[in-house]
Amino acid sequence: MAYGESDEYSFGFCRSSHLYNRRKEKILSSVVSYFSSAYVYYWTKYFPDTVLKAIPVFDGRIVLYPDIKSFKDYFAWRQADTHINNLYNTTFWCLVKAGMSKEKAHQRLKGSESKDKNEILFSEFKINYNDLPEVYKKGTIIIRVSNKTKFKERRKKTKANPITEITTKEEDKSTENIDNKEVIQTEEVKSNASSKQTAEAKEDIQKKQLIKIHESVFSQEFWTKHNLEDKLN
């Protein structure tokens, strides 16, 4: 899974992962390089009217967590930080747009608590923080899910090519009720259709999808709902 807000992203790998034979230098350099490239490549898609004025530079680090609890605590901390920053920034820029200087806005918010900022937003700007889009309050979580269909139901019948590409349009029932769900990528799995008409060939063919959601990671319900604890082992 991955979690991101603003220009910071965290990528979690399962403990059984053998990516690059677990060479930390290779994993770190590849992730940072790919992220930096993607950031520039997709900039105009999301900010078509804003010119990228400087070359973005990202650093990174690898941290090993001893158990699932520590892993979950890390992502909970990241999401809590997202909420704190967003509440402050939302209130700060409302004050600035209302005519207060940046320095005075900082001074007014200095030492304030969440309830104080919520009160400023509601009483002075008629903004209910709870009504703001979830993406700003909770950040973005990306997880991988699998849609399944029976091989014998979806197999393409062809004699010319023994290699058959299996696709499916059937949605995974386990993901139908995901709030704020957006499918952002799919990976199609190929299978040898003609050489093995055995039980192995008739097993479920998986179509993997990366979905983008904005949910709270604090509750056990989130981890159970998306079956993440099993996937991370």
C-alpha cells in the first residue's frame, strides 16, 4: 500500500517481498527515481494552467518495522499529520485572504488547538471543517485489489495463438462499497490456455487493480475491510 499527502509519499512493502532481492539501495533509488519522474511527467495533467518553475528534488529513506502493529502506527501517524497540517493551512489562508498579513495570521494561530481553528473557520468564514473533501483531511491511500473470474468463463477461444490474454469486466464484490474509490491502474494476467486444460488452468484468473481511496486508517475496520494485514505478511 501507499499513502500520500502534499508532496510526501510513503510506500509499504510486505515482509515477504523479494523486490530487487531486498537490496535496500536498489529499492530506495528506484522508488525515488520513479516517483520524481512520475511527478514531472503527470504535472500538466493535474496542473494544466500552472508552469513547473523549478526542478523537483525528492529524498527518501527505508525503515524496517518489526511487526504489523508498528507498520499500522506509522501510517496512522502520517494521516494524523495530514489532518493537523490541513486544518492549520486552511485556517491560515482564510485569514490571509480576508486581509490579514501572513505574519499576523501566524501570530493569531500560534499555540492554538484544533477546536480554536475550527471555531475560527465556522464563526468567521462559515466553513464547517468536517464538510471539506476527504482527500485534504485524510490524504490518499493506494491499495491493490484483485478482481477474479473463472478461467473457463472468460477464456478466449482461439486456435491460432496458444497464448491467451485473460481479461474481465466483472467487478470484485469486495470493492463495490469502497467510499471515494477510484481505479487508477490495472494489470492483466496472461495464462497459457491451450497447453493445460487442467484444474490448475481453471483456477481463478486475477485482474489486479490499484485503487485510490480517502479513508481513516485508525480503525481496525479499515485494515480488515481491505484485507491488508494478510497481504502485508
